[in-house]
Amino acid sequence: MREPHFIRSSTFRRALAVAGMFAVFVIVLFGFIYWQTDDYLIARSDKMIATQLNSIAGLSGAQQTDAIDQHLKEDSRGVQYAALFDADGRRIAGNLQQLPPELKMNDSVQSISVVRMFPAGAQARVIRAVGRRMPNGDALVIGRDVDEAREISHVVGQALALGLLPAFCLCLMAGAWLSMRAQRRVEEVNQRVQRIIAGDLRERLPHRDVDESFSRLAGIVNGMLDEMETMIHALAGVGNDIAHDLRTPLTRARLVLERGRTNATTLEQFHAVTDKAITSIDQSLAIITALLRLAEIENSRRLAAFEDVPLHDMLREVCDMYEPIAENKNVDLRVEVKHRSSVRGDRNLLFEAFANLVDNAVKFTPEGGRVDVELTRGDNETIVRVIDTGCGIGEREREAVLRRFYRSDKVRSTPGVGLGLNLVAAIVKLHGFKLVIQPGPGGRMEVICPDRSLG
Amino acid sequence: MALVSGKRAAVGTGTAGAADGFAAVGYRLMTKVLLIEDDSETAEEITAELADRGFDVEWSANGIDGLDRARSSRPDAMIVDRLLPGMDGLTVIEALRKDQVRTPVLVLSALGAVDDRVRGLRMGGDDYLTKPFALVELVARIEALLRRPVETRETTLHVGTLELDLIERTAKRGDRVIDLLPREFRLLEYMMQRSDQLLTRAMLLEEVWNYKFVPATNLVDVHMGRLRHKVDGPGETQMIHNVRGAGFILRAGP
């Protein structure tokens, strides 16, 4: 037969162990009390018999016999022993049949076996006794039955039975109850988790409003589930965006191919159709590549490729690269290095980030405007500022621009994938820098590189 | 995709124009390329494309076999996928380099590991290309690896009537002096060292500007447009050619 489930649970086993330890402790405690009390009672009765011995021994012959008789008569519980024997060992008075041979006549109290005389007969007993040889050769023995010890052990045993057994059972029951309760909750959690695994993202763990470890844990897990649900929904949203952004060029490619298949009659026409289709497919690939790169940078923890990057040189190179584009657009692109400064980072990624910022600035600045790239120092930080005279980013859009594929309505007509700032943000974050969008007029982007950044 | 380059040259227009340049080179050298790639469809496309360009391609589907072939058949160049069954692509390269085999290697890799590029190059790869890539980019890079400019003491570069003085930092086309900005000079110098060779935008960014990244704008085209405007004056034969969907070629003739 299988043992019940709860017996195998660690909670129950722990309760069992605690109950066992408790029982041992209580038994030791009671034993100690018993032993101490017994000792005390024996010491007391020893003192009493010694005193009696002295008082009876101090009397004269006949008085001794009377005193013994009197003493025994007053003993209603029948625990007192007293006897007087003559030099030959014959009993003169008292309730002992004979002088115990092992009894040492040296005034010390000893445990000894004696035979007590009752009216009905004789009975052997172990008692505490003391004996003294009188000057006339008589032997006086005083003793006392120490059956209190037995009574005490009886009481202690009863107390143990009354206290310990119920306590032990209570422990076991509490253990069993706790373990079954824990198992019930685990089972409940398991069922809900299974539902979450099966795809029900709205499911949460059972949570009671009490300060209890299980509820607290459930609260923590629920918090995590909330966060993950939001993230998954956000991801799904991104997925939709991607699907939409991919569909556009792919639809174009499909249309071009379809029409080309029917209409192209010469090789030149066919080539033109193929080129158009390839361009559209390349566009979709570019979106996928950009997304993968973004994910890659966001997930990477690499510092291995980090090196000292002189920002003053890099910014000049960025501007040198974008100058012809700015010039074509009649935008004045200038770089101003107020402070030469190096940071630790990946030069390719940092270049890409700054190139993207400058690219954006040039793209969104109308003809005749200007773009300024500045490198300055703040408090323990290096700041790269890209300022343009374009439309800027409205306060309400500042968070949105960092979302994937977000394109402001103001610039919807400008070409681009809509991932540029995401990429910048991801790169900046990887380096432990900060991207700040300052309030306009115009666009003001800042990359703040703290001196004690990552690496 | 079984076109041989001869046929293709015969019908050559548009993009096929690029093939002419490659084909000429390919026929002359009959270069042997070893491709180690486990995906058979990718390998098939690459093999067919390289064969079109006149290369002699040997294909191996796993690292161990690839390493054996690299040792036995001594190819002129190798294309090695990063992730391979049997033996990792980088391990193959490392093993070859230990044997003092200096064959130029182009490493292919799927996206997903930024560090791969650094590691690939550190392990002895000569160039690195991430999937998905355009075939034309792959061929251009293999070409570039095979025809790396020889170290010369020449201080003047010549292509046709074009002349570049590396000491004086001056450029002339025939008698006409071309006034170049430093960045234009660097670009022209790179192109003249690799005349008759297709240079893709990514290659130009990597080699001339020394940065590996994907620009949001058609940066290279703008720079190239300016350079072309200066190099190919009115009435002169065009030397800088834009190969559609691929890149640029500097050629003495039309």
C-alpha cells in the first residue's frame, strides 16, 4: 500500500522531526525533575531518620522502647521503621523482624533490605535506614520507606502521558495539515501555471491579501507575469508593424513581377522588371536585417570589443561623411569640439549611433537650415549634442520616437525604415550612456557618456 | 541557374554588364575556390554563381571534409560558413593557419552574433559577410580577396589617363588637374588600386571610411557622385561606372 502523499512531504517530515525532538526534550526535562525531587526527598527523610535516631538513642532503656512504640503508632501511613535489638540480635521492640546483617552501625543512612512485621505476617522491603550500637550493646535501627519516589515517578509518568502524547499528536497533525495545505496550494499553482503554459496569458497565481510567504511569492510571480504579458503584447504589436512594413515592398515586388510576366516582351523590359522586384525585396531584407541587428545589440553583453574611442575624431569623421549630403540639401553641417574626449566603447557601433543622429538631423532639417554637432563636458560626463533647425520632436512624441517603426506624421513622407533612433537608443544603452531628447526649438539630441560608464 | 558566363556575356546588358568584368578575370585565372557550407541550396546558388563568373568551385558540406580538401587541393580562396556540422568553421580556419596555409578566407555567418565578426577575423579569416547577403557582394569580396593590391613602392597610381600622386596628393586626368578633397582622394586612391574590380558600397564603407555599418542614407552614392563629377569631366570617357544594385567599378575604357 502506498503511504499517504503528505507523509512524504518535507513539511510533514520536518513536523515529525520537531515532534520527536520535543518529546525527547520533555522526557529529559521530566527525568531531571524526577531525579532532583527524588534526591531532595531522600535527603530530607535521611535527615529525619537521623534526627529520630539521635532523639531515641538519647533516652534510657525503657524509654527507648516506649518511644519506638509511640513513634510507630503515630505513623498512620506505615512508612516508618524502628527497632531495638539486644547485643545478641534479639528484637526488644519495633517492627523489624531481625537486625539486617548488612546494616553498618556507623550512623550513616543506607539503602537496605529489611523484613517488616505486620500483624498478618512479614514482608521484605527496601528502605533507607540508620543504625547505632548503644553503649550497652543494644542495636537501635530507625528507617523509613521512601516510596514517595515511586509515587513521584507515577505522577511524572501520568503527567508525561497527559501532556506529551497529545502534544506529540498535535505536532503530527499540524505537520500533516500544513503539508497537505502546501500541497493543495502547489497543486492549485500548478494548474494555473499549466493554463499559462497553454497560452492563457491572463491567468494569475492565487493571491490572498495576507502577509504570508506563499501569497508574497504569488504576488511577485504575478508582477512578473504582468510585465511579461505587456511585453508579449508589445512584441505582438511590433510583429504587426513588421508585417505591415514588410508587406508594402513585398506587395510592390509581387505586382511588378505579375505585370512584368504578362507585359514584358523584350529582355530589357524583363530586366527592368527584375531590377524593380529585387529593389523591393532588398527593402524588406533591409528591414529584417535592421530588426535582427537591433535585437542583437539589445541582447548583447559584449564588452570584449570595447576600446578607447576618441570622440572628437569620430564626430569629425561622421560630419565629413555626411557633409556632401548636407551640402546637396543646402544644410550647413558643422562640428564643434569644445573638449577633446575619449570614451570606452565599440567604435563601429558608436559611429553608427552618431551617424544615425546626424543622418536624422540632416534628413529632417529643411533646406537652408543648419545642423550643429557639439562635443562638450558636463559634470563628470562627456556630452555629444546634435542640434538641428528642423521640426524637432514634440513633447508628446518623445517617448514614441524610441518605439520601433514609429514615424512622426510630420515626416511620414521622408523615406526611412523608422528604426534609426531605436538603434541609437540600443547602442547608447549597451555602452551605459544616456540618450536625451531635449525640448526644441528644432531637434536637440544629446548622448551623455558618464566617465565611469560600463567597462 | 546553369548559365555559363559565355552565354551570359553574349546577352549581357544591365546587371550582366558586371559579369563581363568578372568573366574576363575568371577565364584568365580559372581560380579554384573551396566552399564549405552545410546548406545545400545556398551552396548550390553560390557554386552556380561563382561558376558563371568563371571560377572552379569545389563544395564541401562539413568542416572535417572541408579541412581535408583545403589541405589536399590547395584552393586559391575559400568561403567558409561559420556554423558547420562536424567542425566549426572558425576551427577549420585556425587549423589551416596553424599549418601555415595563407589561403584568403571569406567567413559567412548568420546574423545573431555581433562578436562573431571580431572572432572570425581574429581566428584568421580575411573578410566577413553576414547572411543574408547579395550574391554580387559575395563575388565582389572574393574577387577583392584574390586580387589584393601588391605592396609597391610606386608613389603614383595610373589608370588610363588618370594619374594620382600619392606624395603630392594631386590628381590629374590627362592634363586636367582634378581638385580633390581629402576624403575624395582616399576614395579614388582605393578605387585606382582596385581598377576593373567591382567594389560594393559595404566594401567601400569598410575600407575607405574604415567603419562597418549600414547607413540609413545612400551615403556612398552621394560621395561617389561627387567624385565622378570631378573625375569624368564633360566630354570625357566615363571611368567610374555604377553597376546597378551592386556597386562601382573604375575602368580605363568605357
